[in-house]
Amino acid sequence: MKRIFILWIFTFLCFSRSIAQENPTIRINLGGYPSDMPKQALLLSDQKLRKPILVLKNSSGESIKEFQGDLHEQAWHPFSHYYSFDFSEVSTAGSYYLESKDGKIKSQTFQIGPYPAWQEDVVSFIRTQRCGFNPFTGEFCHQLDGLSFFGIRPDSTRIDATGGWHDAGDQLKYLITSSNTTARLLMAYQMDPDGYMDQVNARGLPGQNQIPDILDEAKWGLEWILKLHPSPNELYHQVADDRDHRGFKLPHEENADYGWGPNSFRPAYFATGEPQGLSQYKSQATGIANLAGRSAATLALGYEVFSQIEGYEVFAQSCLKSAHTLYEMGKKQEGYQQGNSFGAPYRYEENTWADDMEWAAAKLYKVTKKPEFLEDARRYGDLIAAWSWMERDSASHYEMYPYVNMGHYALWQVGNEEDKQKMVNYYEQNLEKIQARANQNPYGVGHLFIWCSNNLAAAVATQAMLYEEMTGSRKYRPLLQNHVNWLLGLNPWSSSMITEIPEKADTPVDVHMPFWKILNKSVKGSLVDGPLWSTIHQQMLGITPSKPDEYAHLQPLHIKYLDDWADYSTNEPTLDGSAELLLILKYLSLE
């Protein structure tokens, strides 16, 4: 008993020491701050400090200016006092750090200036998710995707659903997320057509092919959407299901058995607009307009981009033709289709659709100038209005997806002044809801801590960015930057939420990903799921941490984040979550 007591005392002292080493402590954006954006740091302490001052110093140790902290009324466990330091007035590019006047507390070094081209790393991560041929492993996989179910063809009819991307650490493929991922790639390219690298060919292997890598990846996504729409009245929305979840495996070593043996056929689910499921858990569905509309919008974007590139005109026309037929499918079956599960209650629970049809109608109007598309876009825009997860205090998994209403942005681009003002008002109503929540915590963030919360943080930043483009107003720049700050380390754990970004900082390492778990290889540029409300985290099925929590002394009571491969709910990189970063990272990298 004495030996146990001594061990307990030793453990307590070590734990106390870890807190002492972190207290007081400075939180910064580890990736730095663009020159013309707001700049904030936090000082966290377990006791009240008298007029705390931090000195901004350059890389040579020269003092630039002193800044006094403002005490926040709100505090998150385990620290009782939070002080914010605003140094937005400093805009000269360079390396800096913050230090207390007595030199006892010092931040990590950070940069002021444009962000590096991290969007290229995100594109590289998306490439590692390729199915069919995976350039990361150099192996072919899932060559028998898939067999049709619930469709107009007899069940188990072979269709070509090869290609696309694996969704996350698993190897399912969803039109729900892949359509949005493809669209983000195309939109990011349109932001700066001359600003992307060409280092890989169409297969994703080293070698130039005269189009940027971001378009190689977008074309990969477009081709898969076209495969899932093989005729004017057919649309498939998912390949495989959670029978996939049989431990970590490399894509070409598939061990899941869907009834035809491992590494064999996988089901391809037809979008019927009705509830689906082969076992206990059934999806909900009222139509297919979310999938048909979003896919049509994405294909219209594909036409916009590839019709301008010599040699891709025929491909562009095939995109436009399918965009039209998909849009008609959506009009005939307004409503939403959700993801399918087999043995667990988890699925993509998207339950909005008018935003996707608005997006498609606006894009089709842009390329055809047919007035009926503009009228449709207005009607769908009024149907969805300001409805968004941003209006809610909680939401289900992927409810009201995508997390930014791109239909409103697309209608703003092509509409008249009345349309433009209405779309601005919808965005502003959402952002005001986020701002109200952000005002209630020292980090200045207002997204929800539901599953894939980091996607929501990125979405807030993106919507604030688009609002600024639409209005010219910088009203939400602090909100934009605070959510970027959160993702890049100005958070309770002082850890970025993007693998290996920024370089030489604390970033997710022990991720829920087969390339890490099997090959011990980290892939740069992936956004992990992010922190969850503790009440949700403790109810997630099958999570048993594999090691002691390195952030145990920093965890707030109400949210949890673990850098542990066993925690699929907070530390799994996702395809569409990473794509959610593309627009904002590109924007922040521009001079």
C-alpha cells in the first residue's frame, strides 16, 4: 500500500508540474497572420494577473512594441483567466514572437505575411485518397466497384463505379462529400488560375501534363460523378458501407466482405429518394435534389473551367450535358437522400436540398443565359433562405450540408441588385449568429462542437471571406481570422488541426488513417475531425484511447480533442473537411 501511495504522489507531482510548465502560457496562431488581417494572441493563467504586458519581438530579439492584455469575462477550464492581446497594427512581414516583460513566458515563433501555398498540400492529401489507382501506394484497388442495388437495374447488376476518392480513414465512397470536394477544387482554381503547380500527371504520379495539379484532381472527381450518372434517369450515391470497418487496411488489401468474398464486389446504391438500408439502420430520404443539384452545379463548374482549356472541350461538353440531366432529375424529385449504414447508427444525415438546386440553377444560368434557370435559382434561394447549421445550437452529423450555402454565392454572382442584396442579407444573418456565440468565449469562435467541428470552423471563415467579396465590407474579418486561428493552434491544446501544417509546430500525428497506422507515413495537408462536446464524445461507440492523453492537463471540461489513432471522432482526416480549407487557404496566401 505504501508503494502505491508513493506512486500516486509521484504521478500527482508530475501532473502538477505539467500544469505549472503551461501556466501562464501564450496561445498564438502557429501558422502566423497575413499582414492586413487581425492579429490576436491569448495569455492563459490560473490566477488573475495585474496589467499583463507582452512584448512583440522580431527574430533578432529586437523589441517592436508592448501590448497590454484585456481580461475576458469568460474562461474555459483548466485556466481561470484569459487575456487577449491585439497587435493588428503590425503589418511588416517577418518572423516574430511574444514575450513577457520579465522574459519568463515566451510564445513560439510565428510569421506575419502571406501564408505559404498550403492549398497545394491539401490537394496532395486529396490525391492520396484516390480509389481505382492510388498514386500514394502505386497500387490498383477496388477494381470491381460495384453492383447496383435499389436501382432501375436488377439488384447485383454490374456497373462501373470505379474511381473517385476514399472518404476518410475508411474506404467508402460518397457522392454526398465527393461532389462538394470536386466543386471546392474547381472554385479554388478559379480564384487564381495561374497560381497552382503542375508537378503530377493525370494519374497523380510525378510528371507535368500542362494542367495544374488541382485540375487533375478536380477532373478525377468529375469523372466519377459522370460514372455515377450513366443515363438520364440514373444516379448512384454511395459505394460500400460500414461493413468496410474491419480494422486498418491498405486500399489494395481490402478485407471487407459484402457477400462475394474479400477484395471483391461492393454495393453501389442507387439514389431512389426513399429510405435505404440492408440491415437494422435505415437512412431517411424524401428525394434526391441535394445530390442531383450539387452534382449538377459541380459539373457546370467543370464545364466553365475545362471549356477554356485546349484539348478538353469534349470533356467539358459531357459535363454540361450531364449537369442538365441531373438538374432535371432534381426538379422531379425535390428532397434529400442521405448516406447508408449497415451495422452502426452513423451516417451522413444531410437534410437540406434547396441550396443545392439553387447552386445548380445559378451555375446553369451563368453558362446558358436561359432565364428559366435564373427564376429557378431565385425560387430555391427563397426556399432555403438563411436556414443553416449556423442558425442552430446543435445539429446532427452532416445535417444541413454543405456547411456553406454556395447557392447563395452563385446567385449573387449572376443576379440583379435585388438578388445580390438578398443573398448578402442571408449570409449576414448566419454570420451574426456565429458572432453572437463567438462573443461568449475568449477564442472568439462560434462554430458548433459536433462531429467534424473543424469543417464548421473552416466554413465560417469561408463564408466570412465570401461576404467580404460580396460587400467590400471587412466587418467579419476578425471572425474569419479567429476561426482560422483556431484551426492553426490558437486553441486550448496549442495544436494545429491540419497534419504537418504549419511545419515545425504541434500538429496531428497519431491520426486515424491506414497510411499512418500501417506504413507509419504521415500525409501533409489533411484536416482532422476536431474537438467534440464532451457529452457527445463520451457516447461515441468503440473509442478506447490507445495511450495516455498528452493534452489531459489542457482539456476543457466541455470539449475534448485527442491526438490518438483510436479516436476516429476527433482525429480522423476527412476528404471533404480538407477540401473545406481550399478557398480560405488560397485567399490567405495571396499578396
